[in-house]
Amino acid sequence: MSGRAGGMDGLGYTMLDAKNYIRSKRQRNMVYGEVGCLMRYFQQQLSKNPSFYHANQMDVEEQITNVFWADARMLIDYEYFGDVVSPDTTYSSFKWLFETFLEAHKQKRPLTIFTDQDQAMAKALKEVMPKIFHGLCTWHLMQNGIKHLGNLMKDGSHFLTDFKRCMYGIDDETKFEEAWIVLLAQYNIHENTWLQSTYNIKKKWAACYTKKAFTLGMRSTQLSENINSDIKICMKPDLNIMQFFKHFEQVLKNKQYNELRFEFETRQKLPRLKLESSPMLR
């Protein structure tokens, strides 16, 4: 602001004035306390659109521990595009989350959910949505492999390449089993507990077992990771509830605007055909 005003003297207020104003504004916004502001925000959203959904979970001391909400646009988006879901894995109370998620969406279950190797989430999914396909994020799986088997990837070793081949490059189940046996023998890792546990859930990550699942080409949770990076600023402990929602709404509007822009470009622009053998590429 001082840059626009040509210096601090042109502002008409001091830094202390600005801090006091911001503090008093936050106090006005939080006059009902955190919970009061949260409930007031939800009531405002309901008054704008009765389709707005919200729920909260209480602990033994009747304090709010978890909050779930979805506006009308979110509900519509899931109705049309909710076949494959990639949830964040930093929640607590996964069972409550999935039950509330289904309640918000009138019990419509996705066909596929991708997560990392979080055992609590896997258990909750099995209890709440046992019939859907639960796939493991291959990126997280690879990172765990590097963490547990990094000693096998040194000095020009081809272990990582061989492991990736088992994950991505084999479509036949029999050939996968043969390649896995060779992998264990070649690197003498029959007793590795992480590999054993990973092999036991092979149907969640190996290409030969996941090819029949409806995935829309997804193999990881990177989409949810991208969203996380946009709203990380909301997660700072010194931000109040109202500040979080204001920032979250802006992030959401930006995402929705980009979707509309891409939809318009898809409908208005001619597709570009690229052929490797085309003389135009030489």
C-alpha cells in the first residue's frame, strides 16, 4: 500500500493502526466464538441454497472434532463425476467421514477409491463401502519402496526398474507371479517384511490385477495433492474459521472457473491430431 501511495507518509495510517483494525475486525467476525461462527456460516449457506449439506462429529466432552460440508455445486459435481475418488489421507475418524460422505450424496458410492497405504482408512473403507474397488496410489507405494528398500537401489542397481515393471509393465497375472519370484530371488529379499505385506495386497496396485477396475486412467492421489497445495495456507493454526472459509471459497471458485474455461475451449476449438509418421513433423 505504501508503494502505491508513494511512501508511508501518504497512507494516512500507521502499521499499528492497520494491526489494530485487523484485530478488531477479526474480533467482530469471531464474536460468537469459533463454533458460533462455524454454525453461522453454515446457516448463511443454507439460506442461499437449501441443498447445502453440513455435519459435525462430537467427542465425549461434546466438543466438535470433525466437520464435513458440501455446497450445491459440489453435490452436483459428484453426481456427474464421482465414479473415481481420491480422498486426502490426513483426516481422522475415517469411518465417520465415509458414512457422512455417503449421507451427503444420498448413498451414491463411487466405483473406485485411491488412497495411500493407510491401514485405518483401508479398514474404514472395508466396513463402510466393501464392494467398491480400493486401489493404492502407485506414487506413494513407490516412495515407500524407496524408503524401505533404498539399500537395494545403490551402485547401479536395476531393482527400481524391475520393481516398476512388476507394478506397471505386466498385464498377465501368471507372468506377474513369475516376475515377482525372479525379483525376490535375484535380489535375495524373500524375508523382507515390507515386500511381503505389499505383495499380499497386490490386487490393489499391480497393473495385471487393476486393469479390470474402472479408474479413468488414474493410478495415484496426485489430484488431491494438488488441491492440498492450494489450501495449505488455510491450515495454519493462527487462522480463524472465517478466514479459512473465505480462502477456501476463493480456491474453489478458481478451480470451477478453470473447469468452465477448459470446457469452453474443448467445445470451441478444433482438436489437434498428432501422428508420429506425419510428414509435417519431420
